[in-house]
Amino acid sequence: MTTIIKDKEAGATVPATDNIVWHQHSVDKAARAANKQQQPCVLWFTGLSGSGKSTVAGALENELHKAGYHTYLLDGDNVRFGLCGDLGFSDDDRKENIRRVGEVAKLMVDAGVIVLTAFISPHRQERELVRSLLGDNEFIEIHVDADLATCEQRDPKGLYKKARAGEIKNFTGIDSVYEAPIEPELYLDNGNNPVSMSVQQIITYLAQQGHIK
């Protein structure tokens, strides 16, 4: 028999068997965040391949690390070597990929960490699913924008060339849809502005929202 339990801290409703109950530990998210002197959150970088998500996320993490903040960067390619190594690139597999990453990010936020994620994450519904896993102001959607022509010109992994040649199917922007954020917390014009400007824009936002000092 399946019952429904309530995650008291995150406010989420999840299915469970009768033999599983939520255990509330004495050291909670607030205590871990206070220990780290930061307010945890998920910085969700989304955009086309080649838009610069990983580049901006990596540069931002360098700055936060140098300032003494506790971070972790979940990169789209890296998680497919382990956590999501069994998934392909169909719509269903992409959705499952994002679901798993969202659950991992939620655990890291509970640990008091500022989490950076660099994923194309082409579907709004999946991004909103991750948002629903987190508390107020803990999900920060960042649209890293560069037009398709710019991304194809950059083509750092040679993927657009392969997609145009028909060697890669279901490639976002070519034969698979990308649903751009409608009202992201942050918009980065990464086709025209330098990475340093984007990093400073995010740091300013994090300070204004109280995630960092």
C-alpha cells in the first residue's frame, strides 16, 4: 500500500510505502546555513548549447569560492558520467535528467550550500518542477542568452556541426525545441556582454537577496 507523507522542512508531498517515514533531524537547513554564513539557493543556468552557461557558472563559482562561500557546480555533461549515465537525449530522458538533478540540488540546499547548475533544460515545465522542490527565494532561474547563430559560431564541442550533418538527433535549437524562460530572476546577454559583467550581475543579485554578504 502506498501512502503520502509530508516533508516538513521542504513542504513537499511525496509518495512512500507504509514502512518509510520522514525523519526530522536536529541539525537542519537553517543551522547548516548559519554555520556557513550564507543563505543556500540554486542558481539554475539555462540556455542553448554554446550560450556560455558552464563558462559563466564556473567563473561565478571561482569568485564565490575565493570569497569563502560554500558552493557546488552541477554541470550538464558531468552528471551524465554517473548520476544520469543511463539516460539519452529524448524528451523523456531529458525530463528525468532534470528531475534527478533537481532532487540532488534540493539535498545540497538542505546542506546549506549555494548550488550552481549548468543545463540546457529546454522545457519550462521541468524547470518549474525543480522550483517547486525548493523554498521561497531558493530557486534562481538565470537565462544565459545568445542567439542560435552566435552559439553555432562558437560551437565549442562541435555539436552543432554534427547536428546539422544529421549525426546527432534531438539537438536543442536544431530539431528539438528550447522554451526560453518567461520571467527569469536574472537575464544575461551572453551574446554581447563579457563573462565578467554577467558574474558581477549575479553577485550583485545574490547580495541584494541576502544569500551572500
